[in-house]
Amino acid sequence: MHDDRSITEQRLRRVLGERIRPAVRSRPVPLTVERWDAPGEPVPVAEALAAPYTPCAPGDAWGPAWGTTWFRVTGTVPAGWAGRTVEAVLDLGFDRMMPGFQCEGLVHRADGSEVKALNPYSDWVRVADRAAGGEPVEWYVEAAANPVLVEHRPTTEGDRLTSGGRSLYRLARMELAVFETEVWELVQDLDVLEGLMAQLGEDDARRHTVLRAVASALDEIDLDDVPGTAAAARARLAGVLASPAHASAHRISAVGHAHIDSAWLWPLRETVRKVSRTASNVVALMDEHPEFVFAMSQAQQLDWIKAHRPQLFERVKKKIADGQFVPVGGMWVESDTNMVGGEAMVRQFLYGKRFFLEEFGIETKGVWLPDSFGYTAALPQIVRLAGNQWFLTQKICWSQTNRFPHHTFWWEGIDGSRVFTHFPPVDTYNSDLGGAQLAHAARNYREKGRGSRSLVPFGWGDGGGGPTREQLARARRLRDLEGSPRVEIERPDAFFDKARAEYGDAPVWAGELYLELHRGTYTSQAGTKQGNRRSESLLREAELWAATAAVRVPGFAYPYEDLERLWKTVLLHQFHDILPGSSIAWVHREARETYARVGEELRALTLAAQTALAGEGTAELVFNCAPHARRGVPAGGADRPAEARQPVTVEERHGGGHVLANGRLLVEVDGRGLIVSAYDLEHGREAVAPGAAANLLQIHPDFPNMWDAWDVEAFYRNKVTDLDGLDALEVTDSGPDACAVTVTRSFGSSAVIQTITLRAGAKTVDLVTEVDWHETEKFLKAAFPLDVKAERTSSETQFGHVERPTHTNTSWEAARFEICAHRWIHAQEPGWGVALLNDSTYGHDVTRDVRPDGGQTTTVRLSLLRAPRYPDPETDQGRHALRFSLAPGATLGDAVREGHALNLPERALRGAGPVAPLVAVDEDAVVVESVKLAEDRSGDVVVRLYESRGGRARATLTPGFPVGGATETDLLERPLPPTAVGAPTASGAVPLNLRPFQIVTVRLHRS
């Protein structure tokens, strides 16, 4: 047989594109269009309906960046269309090559109720399945002129304060038409078969069978009468569409989905509208397709619908009750997991799962987190303690260097907890269910021979409108089709149940799921990161003292509503494009303003509680909310007596500079203002490597290959400038309690003032770095070359730490050239170590070198500031105050203690007398993470604690109030079988026995 395959395929592409698809709608008639341009920010629907509209027409320009235009669309169905299916096409000026990230619309009826959204692949509204003829049409379209910001170029349109006034879009088709159902079905048949053929081998008989059927169908089409010949063409395709899949075909669980970033290239206020548009599309599609299942994560987004679109929310609730609309994920937002603090990660699940339980009566079983930029090794335990059974992610497929070895596996966390995990081999969370993507999923699947199924999230996200009726048509045809994976639309829980039953002995991956990309997100937007860290600390403080006052002070009301509202605000800003610093300028400007307001409120709540506890008096009281005692101040840890402290001294250094000493440390600052010695007098060890200098600021060029705010590339290290030029060096404090040396430098267009302080009794050197930063595409680091032979470093993560090798033996270690740590990073050799502590920095890097003398230098660097230009061209510009400390001779326990101390400052107040801690633990390794009142408002006290050093720990939790019992609970404060909590003694003390890194939540019942 002659090979005419390419001729037939070219024929199909042209006939389908130029004749059959355009014939889906016939007899178009124009609609009458009027407009009203809303001034400023979006307005309520009622205000828009009552606004004065003026005539406009297709071709008219509309929409300055971030503006809203309302279109009133009216018309009448022609009488001659009686009995026909009628639709309106409402094209706002969409770019068909870009399903999201552009203009969007939401169609309303005249009474203000929602119909559906308008998007590039969903620009239609059904008028009638069988028109009577003569029906009036009236709709109001709220059209959002969101600028296109995906070009990865610096732009001022990322903030309404700097965006221009030019119109971004031109109105396109606004018309009524007859919807030719049989033609539409033919389009779907040919679309599926075209996609199937393209994935079959040229020597595969199935490909040629399909090709002949397609050629026969095309012969049936009369190009002058496509609607009249579509049925006959479809009949020629029926046989190849009915041929069943092979018994061994890969099985795909297709889950409708629309990944909507809670902020990114748009502000939070626009996300509120995006989720309503998508939800309106989804519920409308469910009305027509009972088999359609859609999964939506992020309780915050559903809460927005509830608050802003109550009628739509009721429709969503109905579909949830019917089992079509499926809440998943159990988190308040799809947060970052690298930088979010431990208690905040708990609250993501507490408030997320509680919302789903209270609103819908649903206990979500899994964590749906496809797009976050790597996943902390602490997460499996948190996931399990929140009552979840499975975890789903996608982003690891973006890794640049190493291919992750599994798609279905057990993920093991730092404490040994395991969670069943799936990583969809389709390599997207916005699948179109096309032949190429499904074939890729089957070929790419790593578990062949043991497992046979994977999950595919399908639908356009981020403003694309979610799944489409065309995608549902593909799923129907691919349910059992020869040459294709089997596709079944089903709920995520159903997939995980089947996958676990089939492959329960899947392999284990232990430790973090490190994304070998987007490493710059640990540093970008320092103001946002600082706001997050400080808000987390202030929330801990406010809850602790409010709970103490509620228990101790008659009539003091615990501020449940205020604390929950503030927690949810902080949790929202932990979304994986806000906290990582990868959103537009508008988002981060508002974030900084929000954190300032949150801080004011939390400090006021704390002061109110502390004032109530202090009572009337003139004695100076010191409140310590850190989990360990310090300077004799009681805390939630073991109380320690005040230590005798030598006064601090400062002297001139031979050769220039100054020497600071306090009997525990001797610190030399040379004439350049650099720390050339940090000597641990107790152990007789030097922390700074010979011939090196610590606290050395270094600057690198920083121009990654694509994702400016997201990425740092390994080649940034190829060029470095040491900032050792000095403008001024002076002693600025020389009292017995503290001595300080201040260093002033200038570089480029920027300046920095560093204050190096040694305090009486301290084993840390404290450094405050104030930077007036005006660089572009630069990376600022602070280097600490340590005289420590460390094979690995320990970095604090949620409820513990993770160890990472300092070598680069394999490509896996080499790819971790930038890492995340919370309050501290610790390097040690047997018997001695050094900790580097910080108050708001997350990015770090660690390298090792062997010196000529044979010793090893382990250099730990803090990543302080970046200056990417996209998506925010002014990233990090301006003033910053960053604090970090060097702790020579620190153990892991010291790192934990000092890290909390640096982040949780003491507060002084005058009152009647000392305030005893509400709870205390007699073992330093057991850290109290939070103290609060129970969510059910019973008045019970909830204490969350964990083992912090990676070993077993026995401890006693001593309440400072009468206790009637103690219950171990999950993170939602529901009883669990005890694993670590014993029965209280007669005095109320609660014995604890913790595994390494175990998190324990204890509910203390007040008697």
C-alpha cells in the first residue's frame, strides 16, 4: 500500500481547523452591547447593575490595567430558531494561545445572580437547549482587564499605583448563534483520534486503522454543508472509537481541577474574583455532566466565595453534597512548606480542615499541594497528625538536575512518620486530557510492573476557567479506547485507595523533597519574609499570655475571634507565591502593610494580657515567651538560676580594630571591621578558620536563566566581590552589660551599617545589619568560614532539624547549593560545634574546603538580599534591618535555645510581682511550641511540644493550674490513643516519653 499518511494528516488538520470547527456555530446575529467603566477598584454587583451604560461595539478598546468594565448584552432569539440549540459567544478579546493570565469575565443575570465565567476556552453562554424563538436575552458581564505579565520582563504594570492608563483589550465577537451539536461531537471525535494517532508508532497497525477511518469520515463531509453531513462522518468513526483498550493499558484517574494561585501575577483582591469565576463555570458544567468530578483545595478560596458570592456558595455546597465538587488538601491555602514555621503549618491544617468539617461535614483525607517549591521533611508527621492519609505533589518534575525515581511511594519524615504519596507522571497539574499528555503519563510512569495507575488533574487554572466541556468529551471517548490509557473521572480518594491497594509496598523516600529549582525563593522579598517570621513569633506570644491571663485572671476574655482572624491573615500570606517572594509588586506592597497592622494588633493583645497578669505595682517584671528560661526569667522550660556574669570589656586590638571579651568569648574585630577571631574560652577553641574573616559581606551577580525572583543558578558563585572596604569603625557601646562595635561601609549604590555586640554572660556574638539596598540583579551574602570539620550541617525545620552533607559526592548533593533553614544552622565535629542564628533569614549555603595545614574550613553563608527585576522590578529596594548571631561552642540544644531567644525577645512591664509560667517542662530537649486555649472554647489548655534534638526524651509537663486530666490529641485537638502522654500525677504533673522529633499535643482539662 502506498504511504499517504502525511497527506491524510495534513488534510485532517486543515479541514478540522478551517471548516468543521467554524461550523459548530451557525447563523450568527449580533447582540447589542453597552458598557460602564467602573472607577477604581471593583464595585458590588448591585452598584454595577444600576450604573449608567453607554453604547459600544466589537472592536472597541477597553480596560486599562487592573480596571473593570461592565458590559450589558441584550438581544432576542430569532423566531426561526425554534427547536434549535442556541448559544451566545461573548469574546472579550481573548488570546486563544494563553488560557489564563489575561482578561476574564463573569456573566450575571439581571437579578445579579451568576451564570458562568468567560475565558479563552469557555467564551460561550447557553441560551436554550431547544429554543422557542423570540426569547429575550439580557446579561451583565463583569470584565477584568488583568494585564498580561507572563513575559518574564520587568514591568511597572504589576501594581495599580504604577500601571499605565492605556486600554489593553479590544472587544471581539458578541453574538447569538445556533449551536450545531452533531458538528461539535464530530470535532471531539476527530480531536481525540488525531491526538491518538500522533502518539502511536508508525508501524502500529492501530494508527493506520484510525487513519483510514478518519480519511473515510473526511470523504463524507460536504464542505458546503458540514452540519448536514456531520452525522454520516461520525458513523465512519464509530468503529475505531468503540475498539477497547488493551488489558494492560495504563489506568488514569482524571480529576477536574483549576490550580488558582491565591496571589501571583495579580493581587489578592483579583483572586477573590478568579475563584468565583471558576466555581461558577464548574457548577454550571456539573449541571450538564453528572459524571464530572472537580477537586478544589484551599479553604481560604471557598471562604472567599462564601463571603463575596453567597448564592454561588450555596450552589457549590449542593454540588459538594452530591459528591461532584470535592474539597481536597485540608489546608487554609496551598502554602510554601520550606519557610512556614512549625505552628503555622499546624494551623494551615487546623483551620483548613475545620472549615471543611464545619461548612460541608467533610473530613478531607489527603494533602493536595501540586505547586509549592519543595517540601519540608517535617511534613509527613504533620500530615498524619492532622488525620490525613495521602499526599499529592507535582512540582518535583521541574527539578533541573536529577529525575525523581518514583511516582508512587511512601514519604518518610524526620520522625519516621510515613505518608502514601503520588507524583503524577503527566507532569502537569493543568492537563487538557490530550493524547500527547496522556501518552506521556503512561510512558513516564516509573512504577511499571508493580503499579498500573496514576492521577491526572485536568482543567485550565489561574483564570483559565477550569475544566471545559471539550475535556469532558475527551474523557468519555478515552474511557476504554485502544491505543490509549484508560481514563476514568473519579475522586482523588478513590484513586489513592486503589493505588494503595495495588501497591501498598511502594518504595520509601526519606527526607525532604528538595526542588532543584526556585532556590532564590528562600531570599527574595526580605520584607515579606521578615513580616512572616515576626508575625509567627507575635502570634505565639499573644496566645501564650492570653491563655495565661484567661486561666489566672478572673473575667479576662481569651480573644478567640481576633487570634483566629490574625492567624488566617498570616496563613494566607504563606501562600506559595507570596512568602517565597515571587508575586508582583502590588502583592508584596500590601503584604508589608498587612504585616505592620498584624504586628500592631498582636502587640496590643499581648500587652493587654500581660497588664492583666502583672496587676498594680511598681516592680519590674520580665515576660519571657521563649520555651527556655534565660537570665532567671521563668518560661515554658526548665527554670534555671541566674548565672554570675563577668562584665564585658572592649580594648584596642594590636594592628587595628577592637577586642571584645566577657569571660566566655573573646572576639576580635580587625581594622576592616571583620571578625577574625571568635574564641570559645570554655573549650579553648577558635570558631573562625585560620587566615579567614567572619561576618564578611559578599556580593554576586544574580541573573538566572529565566525565573528571576524564583531562581539562583550555581554559576552565580563564579564571580564574587568581598565587601571589606571601610567607611567608619567605632566603639558605640562600652558598658559592663554589653559592648558594641559599629562598622559602616558603602558599595555600589548601597550602604550598610553593622553593629557587632557582645553581651555579659552570652555565648553568642550578635550582629545587626542595616542595609540601604539599591542594587539591581545582585545577591548579598554574609560569610562565616568556620574552623570545623563538619561532614554535615543541621538546619532547623519545623519541629526539628534536617541534616545535609557538606560534600558534593553525587549530583543530588551538588544540586543543593542553596538550602533553607529556619532560626539556625549548626555545624559540628565530635565534641564541638558552631551555630549561626538569624531572626528573619531562610536562604543559606554551605561549602567545605581543605586548607594547606590539613584542616577543613566549613563556610556557612546567610543569603540576605536579592534584587531580581521580575515580577517586581523594585524587589527589596530600600532599607532593611537583619539580625543574626554567631554561637561558638554551641551544641544542638544551644542552637535551639538561642534561636528561640533571638526571635522571641523579652518584654518588661511594671506590676505587682513575678508571673509564674502557665506550664513548664523539665527537659530542655522538649520544646513547648505553643500554649493556647482549646478551639472548642471549653477553657481547656492545649500545649504543643516536640523533641528537638533527634533523640528520645523523658520529661514532665507541669501545669501552673489545677488539672483534672490530660489527653493526647491530634492537631485538630481530637483525642488520640496515647503514645507519649502518661496519666497526670496527684499534683497534676504529666509524664512524657517522646520519640526523636515527635510532636505531641496535650489537652489539659481544667478542674
